[in-house]
Amino acid sequence: MTDTNTHAPLGNAGWSAIIRTGQLGQFALLCLGIWLHAADTLLVATAMPAAVAEIGGDRLVSWTLSLYLLGSILSGAAASLTAAATGLRRAFVLAALIYTAGCAISALAPDMIVMLAGRFGQGVGGGLLVALTYVAIQRLFPKDMWPRLIALMSAIWGASAFCGPPIGGFFADIGLWRWGFWVFAFQALLLSVMVPAFMRPGERVTAAGQRFPVVRLVLLSAAVLSVAAAGIYVTPGTSLPLVIAGGLFFCLFLRRDGSRAANRMFPARAFDLRTLVGAGFLANLALGTAAMSFTVYGPFLLNRIHGISALTAGYIIAAESVAWSTTAIVFAGVGAVGERLVMRSGALLIVLAIALMGPAMAEGPVWAVLMLSLAQGAGFGLLWGFLIRRVVAAAPEAERDSASSAMPTTQQIAFALGAALAGIVANMAGFAEDGAKLETMQEVAWWSFVSFVPLAAFGAAAAWRVARS
């Protein structure tokens, strides 16, 4: 793969440059892939109560997210290898077809076991679409356009935060929850048809003797399932050993992956703080993990402490995505000097939001929680696009595909780890107690956020390391 696109002067590509490249159509296809993955989770969250009422399986409801997340992480980790083996365009078609099949299985599910199989398929297809999008950005567009393109992709995530719940709720309210899955299956099928017509083939960079990483994917699966189980069976005697086991499996995965020179799924020395690439991955993992308490427990705490309705609480949580998207777009065009300041400001804003969220959630007022939701989202919006661009640009040319796809995969791993750790902290503080009093819920709110401040501070320090380079 040549590097002719990655040496354009920083900051010279304005928003109009996206149109001048003549690639607006294929970028729109990338955005459709992002939409399918981003809106899916919130759509299913609103439609699932109606589905459970028909097909049963109450005790397995949480696994509809866990298995979706597992499929997303596994396919995302293997995305760069898939693109290398089949070519970028064929990889996108494959991902869209897998997602279509997963939606169809979920739509036809007679019971929860079949539903879980469909959710896993949706996760595989959706995760592959997202990871391949980042590979396509660094392959097909000039480097100085990456922050703007990633900002536009962030806008899709923000839109999905508001569109996903109404879509799922609409079909659930009229008794046609299965049609929510069919609508997304149709969109994915349309994507598979449009990709060959509008996307450039890209270069095929298959390595001789390349083998699919079965053992590494098994290790990664074990890591993710251990952490996911820790978030479900939330007792100190069970959750902590499962989290430790997940960490050990992930270390084994990284060690085995690092020993493979030809087909690494992650860049060499990923998560090594001494390198710019490693610092970027650590910032991604630490900040994403630390911020998950708000997503997982924010709606419950707003309802039980402040009496906020589920819909209102949902939109307070969704405000984070809107702020993320807005700030990413507004600040995408800053120059090289401004970029450093923006990244550092974003990292500090995330730490500040996490540190203040506990007291605000416990004592109020609710508008303060909303402001901190916006602040946390704005922090990620300021940081995320530039962090990805610097990490990918710093990686050796042969590892840029893996760096591109591994960054969103790492974010998914952070979400799984953050949800599990937040569950352990919250339940140890008394969240799961029957008839928990207001004082108990306030203590849960406090510890669910304050406990993650040190991790957020570490992530911010790693982000400053990347910004300084």
C-alpha cells in the first residue's frame, strides 16, 4: 500500500475538500455502515420489552447486549486482516450481509436462544462495518481530512442516540417489534448492493501464508465473556475473579498477537505507554472504561433519586452523544498548534465530568447532571478524532490498517470492561438491595463515579502524552 495520501499539509483540507475528492458517495456509504451499528443498540433496548413479552427469556435479556458486544469486538479485531485477505470492497459487502442475516434471525426468533444467535450475528456484521470504516478512511482519504471525516462519523453516532429509541419504540407500541429488525436488515442489504457500485476497490494487500487467527480470537472471546459475565453475576466472590480472568486472557491475547509479525490484529507494542501508539490505545481504553458508569447507571439513578422518567433520563444520557458530535465537527479544522490544545482540553474535560458527576447525581440538581453529560461528551468530541489520527499516523505503514480498526475495537472493549466494573462497584455499594433507601442510592451514585476518577486521570495523562508528540 502506497502512502501518497498521508503527506498532505496539515490543516489544508476544509470541509469542501471532501466534495472535491469526488468520494462523497462512498463516504456516505461508510456513514450508512456507522448508522447501522450505532442505532442498533438503542433500537433494540426500546423494542426488547415487547419482544420478551412474546418470546420469553427474561433472565437472558442482558445477554442481548453482551453477545452483540462480543461479536462486534471479535469482528472489529479481525477487520484489518479481513480487508487484507478479501479487499476492502468485498469486506464491506461481507459485513453488510452478515449483519442482514443477523437481523433476519432476530426478526424470526421464536425464542430468546434464537434471538441471541441473531444478536451475535448483528454484532459481528456491525462491528466489522465500523472497523472497516476506519480502515477505509486512512486508505482512501488524505491524512489532513481524517479529523473532519471522523467528526462527521461522530455526528452519525449522535443522531442515532435520538433516532434509535423512537424507531424501536414505534414498532414496539404498534405490536410489530419484529419489523424494527426487518427495517435494519433492508438497509444493510441495500448497503451490500451499493458498495460494489460506488466504492473504489482499494488495494488488496494479502500476505503470503496468512492464517486466520483462531487461537487469538478464542483468547479474546474468553476475555470478553469473562468480563461480560462479571457484569451480570455481580457479587464480589464472583465478579472480581471473572474480571481478573478476563484481564489475564486479554494479556495472553496481546502476547500471542505481538509474536505474529505477518498478521497482527493490534499494532506492535499496543498499550505500551512508552510509545505514542501505545499511549493512544491506553488513553482510549482508560477513558472509555471510566466513562461507562454514566451510560449504565445514569438512567436508574436519575429515576430512583430524582424521580426522572425513563424517557427524560434517556435523553439526558443521549445529550452526551450530541455534545460529542457537535464539538467534533466544530473543532475538526483546528491547525497543528490548536490541535494540541484541543486534545488536552478534551482529556481534562472528561476527568472533570467524571469527578463531579457523583456529587451531582447524588444531590442534584438535575440540570447539573445534564451539563456534566454535555461536558463529558464534549471532551470525547474534542479528543477522539485527533487521537485516532495521531495514533494511525504514528504507526508503521504496514500496521496502519490494524491501528485503524483496533482503535474502535479497543473502545468496545473499554465499554464492556467499564460496564462490568461499574456493576461491581454499584452492587457493592448496595444498588441490588431490595427496597434500597434514598440514602443508599445516593451512596451508589457517589461511588459509581468517584471510583473511576484515578483511571480517568491515567487516561488523560496518556492522551497528553499523545498530544505532546
